[in-house]
Amino acid sequence: MIRGTTPTLTITLSNELNFDSYFVTFRQGGYTVIEKTEADTTREGAVITVPLTQEDTLRLRSGTAVEIQVRGKVGDKAFATSIKRLYADEILKEGKI
């Protein structure tokens, strides 16, 4: 992922659930940097698509791992995915274009 761009991330869950609600959390350096809800994403079966804005990716620091996790609820059962890590690449021209 490159800072200042508008990537769309695709997260494939291990099974298809009928969520009551879910969150996709992006954490860096121990702090939540971006959080998306089901209203900010689309879901087809076990696949969640997460569009990010320039503002979102500019919040990330380059060279530091970005941890991503989905947590949600189905009835009274809560679930969480394993944490995935990727890195944000730097840009030469800072800011939104």
C-alpha cells in the first residue's frame, strides 16, 4: 500500500457469516489509525472490500507495519480474524492531490 493513494483492500474470511455488525481496524505503533464499519465497506459472502481514501492512507507512517483485523458479531457470538500485517510505502510529494 502506498501512502496518499486510494487502494481497495480485499479481505477473505475463512467462512461466510451473516454479521450483525463488524469493524475493520488498521493499527500502527499500537494506535488505531483507521477504522471502517460495514457502512464503509461492501461484503459479498466471505469477501469484504475496504476502499481507502487519500486521507486514510496519509495517516499511515511509511516503513512501519500496519496491522489489520476484522472483528464482528453474529447474534451473541463475537469473532475476530487473525491480524494481517502490511507496510505503507513512502511518497515523495506529501499531501493530498
